[in-house]
Amino acid sequence: MSALPTADRPSLVIVGAGPRGTGLLERIAANAPELYAGSGLDIHLVDPYPPGGGRIWREEQSPLLWMNSQAQDVTMFTDESVAMAGPVREGPTLHEWAGIDGRVFADRQRQGAYLRWVFERTVAALPSGITVHHHARRALRVDGPREGRQRVWLEGRAEPLAADVVVLTLGHLDAEPESEQRALSAYADVHGLVHLPPDFTADSDLSALAPGEPVLVRGFGLAFVDLVVLLTEGRGGRHEQGEYVPSGREPVLYVGSRRGVPYHSKIGYDWEGERPPLPRFLGPAEIDALLARPGGFDFHRDVWPLVEKELGFAHYHRLFTAHPERTRVAWTDFEEKYAAGDAAEIQALVASAVPDPADRLDLAALDRPLDGVRYPSPEELQHGVRAYVERDLTRRHDPSHSPDLAVFLGLLSVYGQLVRLGDIGSWWHGFFSYLASGPPGPRLRQLLALSRAGVLRFVGADMTVTAEDGLFRARSATVPGAVTEARALVEARLPHPTVERTSDSLLRELYAEGAAATPEGLLAVDPADGRILDRSGSPHPRRFALGPHTDARGSGAFTRPRTGGPAFRQNDAAARAALAFLRALSCRIAA
């Protein structure tokens, strides 16, 4: 990685050296023998954080923070399930590489070490003549003529990097505060309060949250789990035999959200037997039809009914094939009527064929469990939410409820199909994360212990926060009339950057100069290979982008082995397109 670049060699700049940048580099190494053999190339990786892990998965972070995937479900390597033009280059999953139990939720330090190893192995696999240079700096902007070399300007460096191709693999971004967040921060400054806006919890300064003091927390997802860990075990508390022993340095956390409950627990058993044949009602043909609609499509009107039918099919296929004693008709009869039925007909079919309501799939109830629920007091709410979490833990660890795991498989299948639709709004991603990407069971058991210890208090659903009389006040319709006051407020959620509001100057300037964006503020790219589109829909010949800041984003989780991960397909297509372009350029230079 130390050889100096030369001015007459083609140059590729990758901005972002985390997992996505590393995955792209792996595909370059895999495809280069076919598409770029015998030609010189300088690859510049630009990232202030170490290559491999990048910012989010760097090894220098608290060992208390876990991954949210089992070690056996994390791989950086392709397999035969990936539909791509490039060659498969298999490699170990996290648990195989680390020599640990596949069901373990490894800490992020270990994942960072795995990613560093993948990066080093990938660099070693590059053909001779291709050299990698890491620049531990921020990229500030990209400019240059559409048909000529690009210039990538770096923080603290007077001369830009010359690039024949630029690929943005920026990962998760920070955002400028929204108007509500700016107002809350301004109020906190005037009244001596503490307001922590959305952030990556591992990077947040939590020292202002004083021991014993009440803290309002808005958000009940994975950022919240990290926050709780750092403010409890991170301050010397410990979990012993299912109970929490405080250190005395913890604040008291009052948490609420739109749903008012934590994300559903990870499922705690393995799949056995026949898998549902997916996709069934939402596959490539249905996506083609949606994309071909002259007037476009509406997610809730046109897409969600297909999602709902697909998830229901996965659920009932498992129920009828694995637990037939809990059904009233044969699967073949049910499947025929299910396939032909509309929503109302399916509801009637299920009511007649599945006697126990607990065996029926109700996505609305799963999504909003506290809708219409009222408690007479905050104490009753604490008991109610604890009972809800305990029921969820029991169910998600009981294989007699294996239709839940079938729905999870259905969600993965649906996600892989919906990637092709581009930007479909944030609702679907939130629903998917809540149902399929919740915390490990042990984390929820810890939350229960913290609740019993009085360190964690539940506020309810549709939590609102106001700033008045020199304080923050939280309310929820779940406990009518109850008000919680605090001098500190934490927004326990990740930033939601758009190309206009991102604090990344490079992306913001690309948009200002004419790059296209979706209504949700994602960078628009060509779904075929990730080239950045301008507002006329034309792809830039030399600029690519991959990852969650684009409308070709996939799930934020790492790819599970043998699931045909969309990120692998995208990385391969972008790598091949970039190498083909650079090869043609190299031939012109040689001539």
C-alpha cells in the first residue's frame, strides 16, 4: 500500500473505507484478472478512519457494544446464491474466522478486527500492478469535467487527488439538525439544559447526563440499546443472575417512542424442515410490473398489499406444513384460495382455517402494539410494558411459533426485491427494522432488569416532548394526563441525512451542482451499476455511489451467507463497470 502513484497511470478513488468500500475493493480484486489483467492502476482509499471497519465498525470503541447479528449471519464474501457477472470468491463468516459459536452476538471490536482482516486479504489478492493508497483524511468535494479526470479535494491537503473514476461508499452520514432539533438545542442553551440530538451513540458525549437525574429519551431502537449499555454497565453497573446491580452513577432514563415498546427480539432458534418457496407474490415479475407503470407507483397502494400477501404466505406455509394440527383445512386447499383472494377474502379464509388468533398474522397489531391501549398510571404502564417484552421474548425463543421465523425469511426476500424500486420512503425501512432487526434476547432481558431496578422507566406510545417553563416535558396518550419533567433530553436515533441536509460537504456540493435526488433526499443512481444520475436522468461516466445514502440502498445489516445479498450484486456491478471503463482508458493511454 505504500508505493507512490504515477501521473500517467489510471486512478480510482474510493471515498469511504468501511465495509462497503472494502466490499467494493473485494469485487475489484475478484474481477480484475478478467477485466484488468496486466495494466497498472492506483486505487486511493479516502477515509479518516481505519480501512475495513471505518467509522462505525472501528476497533477503538467500547467492548460493551455488540453487533446486532449473530456471528454466523455475518459475511463479507460472495457465494453461489449471489446473482452477479463476476466470480464467486468465498471466505469465512465472522464466526468461522474468529473461531466462536455461530449464535454469539460478537462485540463490535471483534467485527472491526474481522473487517480489517478482510481488507488486508483483499489488498493482498489484487493483481500485480494495482496499488492501494490510504489517505486518512476527509474528502471535501469532487469536481472536474464530465468527460475528463476528476479532482478529489482532501482536508488538509493543498493538491487534489486525480481520479479517472470516483466511487462514493460513504456509509451512514451525519446530518445538519432539523428545525425541531435546532429549536430544542437553542432552548437548552438558554435554560442550562442538556439536549443531545440524533447521533451515533458510540460517538456521543454522555458525560453531561448526571447520576440520579431524570433523562428523557426519545427512541426505542438500536441506538437506544447502545445508550442504555453505556449509561449502565459503562458506568460500573453490572447484571447478575437476571437482576441489575447499580453503581449509583446511572441517570434515570424515561423512554418513549412512536410505538412505545422496544423492537421485537431476535429469534432464538434455528430453522428446521421445509422453507417457504419464496418469492411467491412479490418477485422479479411483480417488480418489473411496478417499474413499468406509466404513472409510477404508490408504496401503500400498490406495493404494500404485495408485501403483506408475501409475508402472510410465508407465515401460513410454515403453520400448515409444520403445525397442521393447529389448522382446519389442507394446505393445498388453503394455498389455492389464498393465492386467488383479495385482502378481505384472505381475512375470512384465515378466520375459518386457523382457529387460534395467536396463530394468525396481524401485521398492524405487530407494528403498533399499544394502539388504543390506556393505563391508569405510570406504574401500571411499567408492568404492562414489562409483560409485553416478556411475552415477546418467550414467543421469539419458542420453535412452536416458528411461523415467526418464516415471516423473517419473508422479510429478507421482500427486502431483496424492493431494492430494485429505489427510494420507497422511510416507513418500510422502519417497519423492517422493528420486526426483523431488533436486539438480541439478552439485551431485552437486561432492559427488563433495568426496569425492575428503576433505572429505566417507560413513557408510552406517540411520545411528545415540549420545552416549557425551563424544562423538557414528555407526554403520551398511553397514560392520559401523565407528565414527565427532566432537564436532559436524548434523541436516541440515528441521524436522517438527505443530500441537502447532510453534514458531508462532498455529497451536499454534488447535489448543489446538479446530481439528482429522490423525494426522500437520497442520491439517485443508476440501478444497473451505481453511476450517479444528474437531474435529466443521465448517468455520470466517472462517478459512482453505493450504500445507504443512495436510492439503491439495501438493509443496513451485514449480509447473511447464501441469501443472494443485494449489496454483493451492486458491488460487483459497480466494480465491473469501473474496471471496464478504466481498462478502455488504459488502452487509450498506452496507444
